[in-house]
Amino acid sequence: MSTGRRSLKRNRRQKFVEEGAVHPTTDRKVLALEPQQSLQDLLSEVVAQVTILNSSLSSSQSDRLAAMHANHLLFELAKNKLIVDTIVECGAVPSLLKHLKVPEPGVTKPYEHEVEWGCVCVLAILAKNRPQHQQLIVDAGALAYLMDLLKRHKTCGNSPALIGLLRSAANAINNLAAGNSSIQTRFGMEGGIPLLVELFEFDDAELQSAAAGALCSLAFKNDENQNQILKFNVLPTLVLMLGSEDATIHCEAVTAISSLATSSPHMTTEVLLAGALQPVIILLRSCCSTSQRKAARLIGIFAMTDSDCKVQIAQRGAIPPLIDLLNSPHAELREVSAFAIAVLVKDPHNQVGVAYNGGIEPLLNLLSSKSTNLQHHATYSVYCLAKNEDNVADIVKFGGVQKLLDGDFRAEPAKQFVGETMELLEEKMHGRVLKQLLYLMRFGEKVVQRRVALALARLCSPDDQKFIFVDNNGLAFLLDLLTSRNLNKKREASMALHSLAIRTTSISPLETTSASTTPKVYICEKYVNNPAHSDVTFLVEGKRFYARRIYLLTYSDVFRAMLDGVYREKEAKDIPIPNIKWVVFELMMIFIYTGTVDVNLDLAQDLLRAADQYLLDELKESCECVIAKDISLENVSQLYEFSESMNAMSLKRACTFFLLEQFDKLRVKPWYSRLMRRIAPDVIEFFRSLLANRIDKK
């Protein structure tokens, strides 16, 4: 045989040893299955091996060897999920159990314990994650046979072969009881738990690990079995196993303890009294990710007992490794560590501890997780941290406000925590916190300066806005973002400026803002275009329009100059009015006479031009208000241009508000970036004026 083939054979045999198919002490060749075998061939093979098991029940060496080979081959066949049901249907279970009968006293069989070991391994793989097979195997009498095997050490010593048999029996019990409450209860009632407890007396770490795994399955959501485990004082041994350097052993131990601790508050207390806290904290830094995950979950469960326990957990050093796990590439590790921290930060002292150990930034990063549970834990943790004034500046510094506002939070509890966190942050935007943030905005790194400016635009008190954004130049940072080529930065700036504008003024951008300070007297509409009450005539679109000079002189400087000044219209019999439609001129006159007019949207722009031409500011603003209510994604660009040409400040402000508010929908427009760059300086001046006017009004 070539060296390469001998090496391949050794590798395959080692694989069987690791998977439990061959006992390490066995020195025989192992049959291997060819991947090309058809299902029919595999079925024939199963039938053949079951037949061998049924016909090799004697104590002869040949029968024992044949049975052992049959076990090995059935184990390999059972790895194929497509053939597992077939193995059971061909009667393999009763055939395997026949070989587990207790030998007669004084009878020594060849390959002692190894045939039994192989049978138990096959039963274990048949039962794994298959409830229907679990019940069938138990109904066939497997529990009694397995318990008899667990007793063999009392009469057969403790040879390596027997240790392997005991270990495989414990593993089989683990697979049979996993998730099956009736089998858990039955095994406990038939006295199996004390037999597993006795296995901890062996100086064999792998056997102890297997026993711990079996007890874990038996204890899961089963109060009676849990009480038995406590009664037989297994907890101290499990706690000692937590400190093992063997990852397999401490993993099984922490799994068993986790099953016990999660079952009830009473069991959690018992686990803590057994001294599990410190070893579990140490496991947070284990090289085994499963042990880390179980340990982090246990920390969260321990922390739920009372406030003193939360403090003890922090004092014993659990917070730094939990924070490290928040950055783990494994999603499950991130989730359980976030759960543990969410429980711990209910205590005010731990809120400071988590922040001090660098926990704020990774928690904020988890807000973007796709996992609902992880989002829940992260949002609640940030909410608790925001309660502490010392943490607010760091939450802002690491971009927390933007992450809270932009996050895609799917569950209602997470949305609620986000809303409550924003309220907390807003409440604390004064005094020492505001001073810290202003310092960061002036002297921090550029990215931090921008984050602070964005956050303050959303959260600061209206009374502090001018001080922050004008006196301390906060607007400059927002302008820098608004003109950036980065779409995300543009969006953040647009949303912040829109929020700042809304918070700055109580007046809607769609409402008029100016009011005449001169008292005016109006008359009835029936005098409009009334020849009997006129002393001046206008020609509009070739038709005469009758008016009275005194009203026109009172309400329009342009008409005053036209009718009472040096213009030639003063002496004209019919004064021509070019470029204004009759209906528009009529509406303008109705406004002059009555002080009000029903502005139709279709005529609003023409009426605004007329009002601008004749310096009728109140009518102009009424038109602006009507037009502003019709701003849309399709016309905002044209309306902004129109507002500039007409110096229509209210309409211009409304367009600006709309451009900022609708960034997500407008950014795809080819003209949007160009327009935003063009209006950016005007935006800043507009906000400076807005903030200054607010102070003046106060």
C-alpha cells in the first residue's frame, strides 16, 4: 500500500474516533461507504447489517466481531439523513437493544463493552433531533438497558472500554431526552438521575462532560428533575467544571448550569449560592464561542435577580468582556451580550461603568442590526444610558442621534425606546451638557463637530439656537454638510435644517408673516368697478375699469405716484394697464377696496405679479400662501425661481422648507444638487435672520 493511501486511511479512522463510531482502543479496519452507492444499495446494506445483528447474539468471538462491524456500518449509514428512517423501519432498534442485555454472571465476552458501545452510538445518532425516533427507542425499552449500562462500573471496574461505554450511554440519554418532556420525566421517575450523578466521581473529564450534557437535557423545563439534581448535590461539581481548560468540558458544564438557572428564580439563586458567578464571568473570555454565549446569557439571568447582584457582576469585571463581545463577528454572541448589558444598565452605577469601558459606541452600532431582539436590547441600553447626564455628550459624539433617527426599527418596543431616548436627550440639552457639546463643536474632530451640530439642530432649546448656530457658528457646519458631494451628509444636513426651522418659529412656512402697521378702512365690494362712484378709469384688455382715486392713493404708493404725481397718467382720461389680465386687475381692486379676496390657485402667480408691481404687500403674501400650499416635487424648482424673481420671501421660505424636508424624494432629480449648492448661502442667511428675528420678538 502506498504512503498516501496509508495516510488517507489513518485520517478516515481518526474521523471515526472523533465522531464516536470507533473506540480508540479498537485496532480493526473500518468499512467505508462509497458515495456512488444508490439508495437501493444502501437499503440492501441496512437489511444485511440488521440481519447480522439478529444472528450474532452469542458470546463467540466471531459473532461479537460481526456485530461490532455491523454497528460500525450502521453508524456510517445513519449519517445519511435520507436513510435514517429506513434504518429504523428495517427493525434496527430492537436488534441493537438485544445486544445490550446484561451478561450472565461470570461470563466474559470477547471485545467486552465494545459491541454494546457500538449499539449505543447507533441508537444515539438515530434519536438525535428526531422526536418520533426518540419515542420509538424508549418504547422499545431502551431506558432500562441504558440505566443497566450506567451501573456496570459497580461490577466491571473502570477499564477504558467501560469508560467509553458509560460516556456513549450518557450521550444517548442526552439525545433521547432533548426536547422530549415525557422521556425526561420518565427517566427521572425511573431513577436514572442518580446514576448520571455517579459518573462525576470518575476522574475522566470527557465522561463528566457527557454526564453534564445528559443532565442538562433532563433538567430543561422539568422542575422535578431539577430538584433531583439539586438533591444529589451536582452543582458544586458543575461549577468546578466551569474552570476546566478543556473547552468541551466547560461548555457542557455552562450549558447544564444555564438550563438550571433559566428554569426558575429559585434555581438561579441556588446556582449563585454554589459559586457560579465568578467562573461564568471568566468564561466570557473563553476561546470557545459556545461557552462565551452561554456565559453571557447567564450573566443577564443572574443580573435579573436583584440590584445587589447587578453591582457584584460589575465589580467582578463582567462589563469589559461583555462590551468586547458586542463587537464579535458572531451574531448570537452580540445578541446575548447586548441582553446582559441591557439588564445591567438598569442600575445607575453600571450606566457609568458601561460608558467608561467604551460600551456606548458598539451599542449604537448595533442599532442598525437586522435582528429584532438585538435592536430591542440595544435601544433599551441606549435609553438607560441616556438617563445619565454624564453619558449624553458621548452618545452625541459617536453619532447616536443620527443612528436613532435613521434606524429601521421594526418592533414597537424598540420604536418606543427610541422616542423616549430622544425625549431624554432633548431634556438634557442645557447647562453642563450643552457646554460639553459646544466645546466638542468648537474643538473636536471635524466628524464630531458635524455630529454635534446635527444633534443640536434637532434637540436644543429654541432659546439657545441663536447662541449655538450664530454666535458659535453651528450653521457653518450644517452648510458644509449641505454642500457636500456625499448624499448621506446632504440628507443629514437637510433634515437638521428643516427641524431647526420648525423649532425656531411657531409660524408655519405656509402662513404670512408681515402685517400692516397702518390702520386701514375698507368699503363694500359693490363699489368696485362702479361708474356711479368713480373718478378715474383704467383700460384693461381694451375694457374700461372704473375706480375712485382716494382708495387707490391710500393703499398703493404706485397708484399714488401714478394719479397724484408727475406721471402723465395723472391727466389721462383712460389710464392703460398693460400686461395684466382683466380678471387679475379686478381681484386686485377687490382687495384694495375690501382688504380681502378669494385667491384662486390658477390666478395666484399672476395676481402676485400684480401685487408686487403695485406694492401691495399684504395681497402679495396672501398669494404666496396660496401658491406655497401647492408646492410639489414637480414644481418646487420653478416656484423657487419664481419666488426669487418676485422677491416673494414667504414663498421662498416655503420652497426652502420643502427642499430640505423632501430630500429623499428630490435627490434623484437632476437639478437638485445644483439648486442646493446655489441656494446654500441664502439658506444660511435665511436662518441667521430667522434666529435673530426670534430673539428680537422676545
